[in-house]
Amino acid sequence: MSAQKSKNKLLTSEQKTTNKQLASERIFVEHSIAGLKRFRILSNRLRIHNFDLYDKILGVCAGLWNFNLANSLILLVKTTLINPPFY
């Protein structure tokens, strides 16, 4: 849990450093959850009582999201190599 400033007390530099480190780690998790929620089946309420099926659905969506991330990175590298940025 990150340290929070109170009314009368400021954060120390160590607490600020710790908060910054936690925030940099947390952003990856938040982006992953947001990417999974782009799939409609995960963003809506699922009325599935079979947890094995839900686990498979989540696994498929996670795999598709990872595939999307990998291909978008490859596409970015290819377009950068073909059309280098003009400085």
C-alpha cells in the first residue's frame, strides 16, 4: 500500500521513492486489466456458474490480448524500420 500524506505531515523522500516504484509496477497490471476488459464477454457480468468454463474464457481472452500486444509491437518495429522518424 502506498504511503499517503496527512494534513500536517509531508511524505519523506524515501516514501515518495517507494510510492513511485509501486506506481510504476501497478501501471502494468492496470493496463493488462484494461486490455482484458476490451473483450465484451469479460466486461459484462457473466452468469456462468461453471468456473472451469469461466477460467477457459479468461485464458482465451488473455491469450488474444497477449497476441495483440506482440503483433502491435512487431508492427511498430517494422514501420519504424521502414519509415524511420525524421529528426
